[in-house]
Amino acid sequence: MDFIGKTKETFKNYCEGSLIIRGFKAIARFFASLFNNSLVAAAFTSESLDERVAGSFFGRAIFAFFGLFKSAGDKVLKDALHDSAIIGAVRTILNWLFFLPLYIYGATGLIASMSYGAACYLLHGYVNYIVFSAFFAFGLLLVFVKAPLSTATFNSAIFRAIFKGKAALGAKEAPAYQKRITPLIFSVAFGAVLGMLTVYFSPLYVLGAFFAAAYALALICYPETGIYTAVALAPFLPTMVLAGLIAVTSVCFVLGLIFSDRYSFKMDGAGLFALTFALLLLICAVTSYTPAASIRIALLEILFIFSYFLIIAMADTKRKVFNLIFVYLTSSLFTGFVGIYQYLSGMTDQTWVDTELFEQLSFRAYSTFENPNVYGEYLLLTIVIAGAMILVSKKLVSKIYYLGVSAVLFVNLALTYSRGCYLAILVAGVIFIFFAAKKLAVLFSGLFAGAVFVSPWVLPRSVIDRFASISNLSDSSTAYRINIWRGTVLMLKDFWALGTGLGRDAFNVIYPRYALSTIFAPHAHCLYLQIAAEMGVMPLVIFLCMVFCFFNLNITAFIKSKDRQYKILIAAFISAASAFLFESLFEYTFYNYRVFLIFFMFLGLANAFSKVVREGKNG
């Protein structure tokens, strides 16, 4: 430990005495003083801005609208459902199932294995021993456990870590009527039926139906389940499956507003402008040149925008936010494994490569996003957070884990060969250093200077060539974008008010009339130009106001927080968002709807953390 301490002290003294590091610090102090005394700083750090926006007429109207659900539940639906015989029967059955001892479920598995084996042999003359063994192993695993399902579920470490709440069904002990019902009758009957069903239907279908029912129950009792699932599987699931998941989670959340005091609708400045933007989406879809297609897109994007409100409403403690961050980064780690597998397996796709200018470049990683630029945009929202978690985590195991996540994601970012993302991650680094503590600024400046120095000997030639070509206007993709931007600007002179409508269909109805040199494209290759082209100038202003409120909330929380770890994580959120918005200058980053969803979930996660830091909710 003495050797390590002396080494760290020597390295620190060397860095602080370095002419390069002192130059970096002087430049940083100069720009910091300019920023701190500027009107821009005053606007971004105004603590009352968020409250004023949320307390506006529109903000109060939104609160009143969601308040109707609560009043309807208190005055009408609660009493009606309480007196319903059907609801009462369902509640009774669920309580009974939740308080059954686990050995009853184990006995059900054993009986199912015997029922399946006997029926399969009698009807078909053979037994699928994989299915038989699965039933038998499940039963054997639980048959000796006396604890009830409620204890195993609601008192488990996983449940308490994620939800920090009491049982959804509210009971502390097994209901009295359970003693009047023989659990073994349930075990024999259900096990026999389950085993025989598996004879006629695929075991996967039977198992899927069982888990679907269990997941639906968890979603109804705890809508957080849907948010965790969406955050974990957004890079992997099809867009419409994610839409269905967010829709069902939203319904369960509204039901939670009605029937439970655990949830409340929360509004802030960014949320108010997000709702305004959602309303304008619908208006511009109706006035579109292809209204049918645009309305479908508007409904999908409005649904995904609502994920922001789901997260800030349900991630209301630091523990819940950190759990979501863990799920978020673990999900990104698996996308990284997919990207590395693509590289190692030799899966190549030159669709996104300028083969004339980059002869050595035959592969670009795209993981689960089908496009390397889209994957790079996703990585911008994860890499900085993973790096910050190395510093924030207190346990050595966690630091090592997030170090591994960061390494995998950085390798994948390099393999995307996305020059815009290369620049954006540098922007994120500069902003992170600007917001981080002075000691970290010295450390990262030294690491950056060293990385620049050794990069020609470490990085592959293809990466260096790709980065060096940023200013090369003869590159086909660079010239292509410039011509698209020019054509889009010409189009905006005539369609600045309402735009063309949402989606590539509406865009391509009008854009070809303004295209330069027969350059046709499905979008403007710039998020801000695309929003203006599709919806007009006013929605672009609303979107920028939403972004402004996001930075205002997070910078204010950064200034107010006294905890070094929290300041680092908030700085990482600010840096990652800045990188994504910088990349949006060169790409239409909302072209992929999954990235659209992930962006709004990211905003919700960042704002939820800043809110709980300001309010001091550790939970």
C-alpha cells in the first residue's frame, strides 16, 4: 500500500509540474471564468427556471389532467371495484397463490413430470427426457423449501434492492381461508393438467404462457417492472414490441395513480416542453403530405416520449436510479459483446464504407442496430456514464466491472468507424473535464495528452485514417451530407411553418424538388434540420427549450450537490447528452426509433437522479 501511495503521489506531482498540464489548467481556468460570468451561465444555473416552467398555465393544466385519474379512482372506481365479485375473487386467488409454501410449487413440478411422462408414453410410446427432467428438477429444487412465495419474492434481496416497497397485495400473513383449502389438491390438479398440456403443446409455449402470466402480474403490481425491462431490452427488441411494452407499462402506471398512493405524476421544465413537442408531433402528422404514415409515426414517438415521465415518476430514490443505471450499462455491455463477435467472426458489410477512399476498411461494427452510425450514437449515451461509474462506485468489484464495460464499449466505438462519434466522444471528454473536480481535470488532461502521443503506435491504421479524413471534402459521405444540408435549407424557405410531415415518405414527397446534383436521401442527416423540415421552425424551438431545461436542471443539481460522487455522475450525464446533441449536427439521430426511445429514457434517468440529489432522497 505504501508503494502504491508513493507512486500515486509521484505521478500527481509529475502531472502538476508538467508544462503541458499547467497549460491545460490555465486554459480551463480562463474559459471557466468567462463562463461563470456570462449570461449563458446565469440562464443555465437559474434554480427557479424549472419551477417557473412547471408552474406555468400549461404545467398546471397537465397536473390537473392527471389529477383527474386520482380523483376518479378515489370517488368512483375504488368503491366500484371493491364491491365487484369478480375483482374480489381474483384478489382472493392471488393472495392464496402468493402465500402458498414453495414446497407446494415443488410438488406441482414433480407431479407435472410424472403426468407428462405417463401421458406421453401412453399416447406416443416415448418420453422427451429433456422436458421430463426440467419439470423434475424444478420440483426437486423447491419441494424442500417451506417459505411461502410471498416471502421468497417480496422479502428477497433483489426485490428489496429494486423496489424498496412492501408487498403489492398488502398482506403480512397467510390469509385465514388458505387453511380451509387443501394446497395438495391444487398441487395434484394443476400439476396433472400442466403435464398433460405439455404433451399436446410445445413446452416452450406452455412455459412462455406461464412466464407471461407471471410477468403480467408483476407489471400490474409494480409498473417499475416494465421500465426495467424497457431499459434492459431497448437495444434488442423490435420497435413495435417496445411500443407495446411502454403502452402496457403506461396503463399500469395510470392504474397505479388511481388505486395506489405509491405513485404521483411529476412535471418539470423538460417534461413540459417534451409534452408540447409531443402535441406538435400530432398536429404536424395531421397536416402531413402523407398523413396516414405520419400519424402512425407520431403516435409511436408520443408513446416513447412518455417513457420520460415513467422514469422520473418511478425512479424516485437514489437506489432506484443506480439500479436502473446498472441495468442500462449491463444492457450496453451485451451490445458490445455482439459487436465484438461480429468483428471476430468476420461478419463484414461494406454498405457503410467508402471503399474508394478507405481500401483497408472492410468492416464497421453495428451490433444490434443495423447501422454503425446508429450504434455509435447509442454508445455516446453509455460510454461516459460507464466511465463515471468507475469513479463513483465504492466497491472494488464494481469498479472492475464498470472498467470492463467501458473498455468493451470503447472498442466498439472504435469499430463503428463513425467519425462524427469520434468527435462527439472528444467533446464529451472536454465537457466532463470542465465540470469535474480539478484533480480529475489534471488526471484526465494527462491521460489525454499521453493518449494523443501514443495513438499513432497503438491505434489501427484504419482508425487513424478514418479520423484524419474528417476534413476531407472529397470523401463521398462528407460531400453527400453537405449537399443534403444545402437542399434541406432551400426546402425550409418554403416549408418553415408546418414542414412536410413526419417520416421519410412525407420528406421524399417534397425534398426531391430541392435536391442538388440528384442527391436524394431519406432524411436531412442533421437532427435539427430534420425536425424543422418535418414539423417547422416552432417545434424545433420547443425541442431546444426542452434540451435547455434539461441542462438547467442538471447543472443546478451539480452546483448544489456537495457529494463528489454525485457531481461526477451528473457531469457524466451532461457530457453524454452534449455528445449526442453534437453528433446530431451531422446525423439524424432519431432516424432509429429505438435510439429515440433510449434518448428520452436517458433524459428521464439523468433528470430523476438530479431531482433526488437536490431533494436528498437516498432510499
